[in-house]
Amino acid sequence: MPIYDFECADCCYYTEIKQGMDEPSTHECPHCENQTLVKVFINPPLAFVRGSPSTIGHLADRNTEKMGKYELEDRKNQDGIKKNKEAEQTREMHKKINAMTPQQQVKWIRTGD
């Protein structure tokens, strides 16, 4: 059931009440005891739906929960090796570019070699 915001029209008392969508939208105010507590939409109603994950992070968490300890370690090691190789190749390319003269850099930018 969603949580709705209610505010008293007379005394401006504010509260949140958990209720169904088909229940009445006016209640008795606990502060002034009048029937003037009215539903207002300051924040959207909070409703949670169970089911399939909705984001990539949820999917990743769900998949890693099903993996065993050794499988997780193997995946982390594989990802680490790939990242290290890519980082090493990038460093080598930067070293090569920094060692070039300005004319060679212009030629490399134009031709890619």
C-alpha cells in the first residue's frame, strides 16, 4: 500500500498515512480534531513492485549472487588482466606519441601511422 501525504486545511498539521488507493481522502486531524485532514501530493506516492530487476546494477547484483566464490575470483582476475593489458597498451601509445617531434605528431594525426 502506498504512503500518502496529508495536511490539515485548518491548522496546517502534516503527516503521512499508509492507505489503499480506494480509501477516503479526508481524515480527522489528530491536532485540531476536525475532519479537515486532506490528501496532498507533495511527494509522489511510494509503491514498490516486486519482479524483474529494472537497472543494469540490479541485473549485475542478481547474477553475482548466483556465482560461487571461486567463479567470482576467476571473473575478477580475468577482468583485471584485460584492464591491465589495455592500460599497458595505452601507456605505450602515449610514450610513443610523447617521443615524437611536432612534425611527426602532425603526420601521425593525419595518417594514423
